[in-house]
Amino acid sequence: MHAGLFRMCLAVALAGLAAIANAQSWPTRTVRIVIPYAAGGGVDGAARLVANHLSQTLGQNFVVDAKPGGATVIGTNAVAHAAPDGYTLLFTGSSTMSVLPLVHPTALPFDPLKDFEPIGMVSRMPFFLVTSSSQPYRGLADLMADARAKPGQLAFASNGIGSMVHLGIARLTQSAAVDMIHVPYPGFAPALTDVVAGRVAMTMADLAPIKGQLDAGAVKPLAVSSAGRSHFLPDVPTLAEAGYPGTEFEIWLALFAPAGTPQPVIDTIGKAMRGYLGSPEAREAYGRLGHEADASDGPSVRQRIVNEQKAFAPVAAAAGLARKQ
């Protein structure tokens, strides 16, 4: 073998051995879990639960680092270009990985499927379609019938243009062949205020922002967005049961590492996470947030992203949200 080629091969082999050795000794210092949202919200709470468990299990600090901005682009991009050494992770979900690539007005500086390695699911949040308790609708069919009879007159609220709520309801109205006005709000609180007042006919939200209004009797749930009924409100029918199969969706959160992170590191984190998320302790802790703990592995997360991008691409196009190529 030529001496130069031999030295090159030796260098590659040594680098590989060094990477394996480093992965086997990981973690030796603090690990950052970046959330591309503001601190203090539901995502922050969900991230801290798993961070606390990983800290206890793996013997190093796992700290949650909020980097909001740019519709989650800033924090997500920071992790995409971080060193793939296991010390910078990303905690985000469907809005970033499945929806953002379809609706962002410009090309993203990262690719959700190429630039990240999913470690595992953490939690899922079913969304409940609610209307004001003062409305006469006994079920979703009644609301859709009213919208069909009044094309372009009834409105639905979302927590922002291009959000999962926006696309989820757009998918429903397209399936039901009804024309409703979309009214985006800067968050769930103002959207729910107008739903309760009857200024908009409906919205969708997870349990956390609607629980107070539900308990007060100000809103009534007509359907849940998940494929099966939610144990939080087991009497609420699914969208399929309400007459609109194929329109179900869930918001989910998962942990990701930059692509190229050593597999032993991915496996170590994944094993620790799944052991926790499958426990009664995790189910209770996430239940208090209105989430359902989910111990699905990394490949399941990747397949979910692929499936959701495929399902929502035509919805985004029909709603005029798809980015122009």
C-alpha cells in the first residue's frame, strides 16, 4: 500500500475509534436541550420533565434552553448546525418538523429529515374542536351544516397563519366542502375569548388552554382531533366518529439530535427516555400538562414526519399557504 494512502486510512480509523471512545464516555458535561419556543409554556414544561429524568439517570445536568423566534426557525437552526456530539439537542414537534417546511414563505436553513436524528417521541396532545356553549350546535355535523348553509359567513379561529390548528381546520372544512373564514390570533387565549363571545364559530386547542373555559361551561367540545378518543375527555367523539374520517391529527413533541451524532449516544438517550415515558409516573406528570406520554422510538418519529408532510402538503396548497418554488 502506498505510504500516503496508508497514513490516510490510519487517520480515518483513529478518528473513528476516537469518536466511539467519546460516545462511550458520554456525557461528561452539561447537555443543552434547546426548545425553539418561549420559556414558561407547555413545551417548556414537557421538556423539563424529560430533562430532569435524563439528569438523574445519566448523571449529568440536562438543561432546557429556550431560543424562540422566527416561527421556531432560530432555535431549530441553531441545533441543526451544532456539533453532533450529543451535547446540544432539540425538543420540538409537528409544527416545526411537519408543517413549517410546507408553509414557511422562504426556504428553510435546515431540512427536518436530513439535518436531524430523531431520538424518540416524548408526548402527544390531542386537540379538541370547541364552540361556545351559547351556540345551538349539538355536534360537529350541525356546525358544518350551518357553515354549508352560510358560505363565507361563519369563521374559525386559529393561533396563527400556517399553524397546525389552521391546517387542521382547513383540512376539515375542505373535507366537509364548506367555506369558512379563517381568523388568526396571536395565541389561544384571545381566540378562545372570541369563541366564547360567539364572534367566531369554533377553534381547536389542546386541553391546557381550554380547561378553564370547559370547567366554567363557557365552551363545549364537539370532537377530538386524534385517531382515538382521548382519556382526558372520553365522551367526546373523534373527527371520524363525527362524520369526517381522514381529518385526524395530533400535536406531538419529540427529542432530536443533530445528524451525525454517534449512534451509541442516540441509543443511550433513547433507552433512558423510553424507560421513563412508559412509566405511570410519566403518564401522571404529562397528564397534568394535558399531554399523553409517548415512548415511541426515533424511526417512528421520522415516519410520522414523512406521513404528515405528505398529508398536509395538499391542504397547505389549497389554503394558499404553500411556499412558491
